[in-house]
Amino acid sequence: MVTTAGSAPTPGTILHLRAQGYRVVATDVDPTAPGLYLADRGHLVPPGDSEAFLPRMRALCAEEGAVAVIPLVDEELLHVGGLAEDGVAVLLPLPEFVATCLDKYRLMRELDAAGIGVPRTRLASEWPTDTFDAERGLVVKPRSGRGSRGVRIIDSVDDLARVVAESGHPADELIVQERITGPEYTVSVVAWRDGGVQAVVPKEVVLKQGVTKYAVTRRNEAVIETCRAVQESLRADGPFNVQLCLDESGTPRVFEINPRFSSTSALTAAAGVDEIAGLVGQAIGNGPRLADDWREGVTMVRRWTDDFIDEEQFTSHGISPAPATVGVPVRDPGPAPVVPVTGR
């Protein structure tokens, strides 16, 4: 079962897993999510942070005979782990690691305590009693959230009070970080329950608009060692995605970790490490460990694409992306206009 069927990379993940021989069931909150119609079955679910989400997922797993779930959106991560109690393999890191990563302030403190490079970070509520100089500006963002939502870059501390007031968040729910302006990397770290790091694949971000649009695999030993240190110190014991920038000395500074598969997993696979299919095989059977053997210089160009299926498959899920029109009143056009008739 693959969630978040409307996310840009998810349809490709669904088609890839089907090509590997898996029966794939997709879920989403939105009936227009394209992945719903490209899976063997598609189902609508409540929002991942609602109380109704886990019971609905439990019912679907039982109905569909799901043996593994691949959650791909942050709102679901704290709840969906409960499916493991039912014997379903949940392709996530350990719950404590997930909870740490979803609290960006807590994550920065734990990484810093472990000696892993991070930007200097404070809560907005700690300002101005606990400040630091930031020559390259500051990044203000929600303490929890995803997809660059609510992230603001400011040039001066003088703008901080205004940005905090405009954010709509309490000051203790916002973090302030020094801005690191070097190259940005998004890194797939492949690990499973034995704790061993099977592969680390760094990808330099060329263009990011919410999610990474263009990126290229890049072998950077400092980045690789930093990501291995995260696993050794925080013990994810599951797949995770490190986001970092290089400072002026080339030292990696981790600014975020997604405790799930990266949205650039397709690029990881194209470079030679099929992390999603590989870990599914390990989670549900005796799939082999993945080799840390991948090609540098593989570039991802993310684009829209079209897929074509039989109408029977399209309608078989019992859902439709078309807006409902049943019961919508038709506007009364009023009386017909009077057309004058003239004689001959």
C-alpha cells in the first residue's frame, strides 16, 4: 500500500513497484490524485493527522491483504506506525527517530549534541535574549511542516518581528536559523532494522520548488560521512532523507531530515540503488541487502507525463476525479426572450 497518491513522484513509484511484480494499492485524501488510478486499487482516506486515519488504514490493510505500507507524507508518519501492531511492515524509521525529525527544533538540538554540523538555531520566542549574528541572513520556518511551507528568508534581524507576526504561528512554534548559502544536497540514506547503512546517495539540488525539480547525483565524502553519523547517533533503522547545505568551508550543515523515503527516490534508483523496492523486499521477506554502488552525474529532470489505461481499470476503483454534480441546482434561465414578429 502506497500513500499520498497525488504527490508528484508517487505515480512513478506505484508503476515501478507494479513492474517489480507487486500488487499495489494507493491511497489519498483527494479523488483527483493520479496515482489512485494507476495502482491495482485506489482508496480515499481521511487526512493523515486525523483520528479517523489509522482505523481507515487498518480496515483497508485487512480488506486488501496488505503486507507492507509505504507512507510518503509527514502528516501520516506518527499514526501509520500503528499498523506494525497488526503485522504489517511499515517502511519507516523507528518511532522515536520519526518524532525527533518532525520537531525541527528538537532535531537540531540532538544533532548538535552529537557533534553533527547544523545551522545555528533558536526558537523565535528566544529572541532577542538569545541571539547570534548572521551575515548571510536568517531562515524563519515553522517548527513542524513540509514542502518549504511557511519558510521565509530575511536579510536582517530587523525584519524578524514583522515576519513572526505575519506568520500566523506562535513564536515558540517558529525556529530561526542562520542561512547557509553553499550548495544544497538531498540525500537518500538506506538502512533497515539491523541498523547497518546499506547505501548513501547524495544528490545536489539544482532547482527546488517545494519539492526538488532538478538534481544530480554527486559523490561528496563529507556529505556521506555526515549522513552515516546521523544513523550511528540517532538510530533511524529505516529509510530517511537528509537535507543539508555546505558552508563556506565545505562542511555539511544539516537543516532538516525527512523520516521517510525522499521525493527523489526515483533518482536514487536511476543511479543504481533501488531503495524503495529493495527495502520492501527486506521488510516482507528475504530480500538481499542493497549495495552502495551507484553512478555519479545522473541528473533528474522532473516533468509532467501522461499515462494511458483501459477505461475498465479506470472505473474499477469506484471513485472519480470528476467533480460531483448530482443534486446541484440548475440555474433558472428565466422566461424566454420575446422576439418581435413583423408583417410582410
